Amino acid sequence: MDRVYAMETSIQKITDAARKFMDERGIDTITFRLIEETMGCCVGVVKEIEPLYEAPADASQYLYFKVEGRHIFISRKIRIIGPLKLTTEGLWKKRLGLSGVTVPLLKDW
């Protein structure tokens, strides 16, 4: 998917489970940031997309979407690969997730 096209894409759907999760917790702002941790000499760098339920301190490094009155920020470091959908993930400890994205494998993609 072309990066410019992907960055202009809006969030296509908020699942019912994600909507319920946000409503029950009073969440109206979500930030998806990229975490990069160095893990020893042999493992390398581990990357994860983490949801935070607040706006980023510096929003210039994030894509911004307003969907159903909710503010959603996605780090520009996160690679968009398809239609975006706000979901929930986890069995024991639920959290918001974002499908249609992946962590970048290389610095410049």
C-alpha cells in the first residue's frame, strides 16, 4: 500500500467491543505509539504498538483522526498496511488495538 495513500486513510470501523470498552471507561482519546526496546545482544530490538488513553505530548509526530467524536492519534513510525479498524485485544487484560498496522522492520520503509 502506498504510504501517502495510507496516511490519508481514515479509520474504517470501530468494533462494538472497542466502543463498549471506551464507553465503560470514559475513553475519548487514544494514542497508539511505537515502543522500541533493545533486548540483549542476540535478540535485537523488540517493537510493539502500545495504546495510551491520552493525547501525545507532541502531536506533530502523529496522524490524527476524529471518529465518532473520539480523538485517535497514530505514531508516524507505525506502518499502515491496510484499512484501519479500532478493536479490542487480550483475553485476561483487555486493551484497545488497531488492525491494519504493523511495526516497521527497518528504520526507513
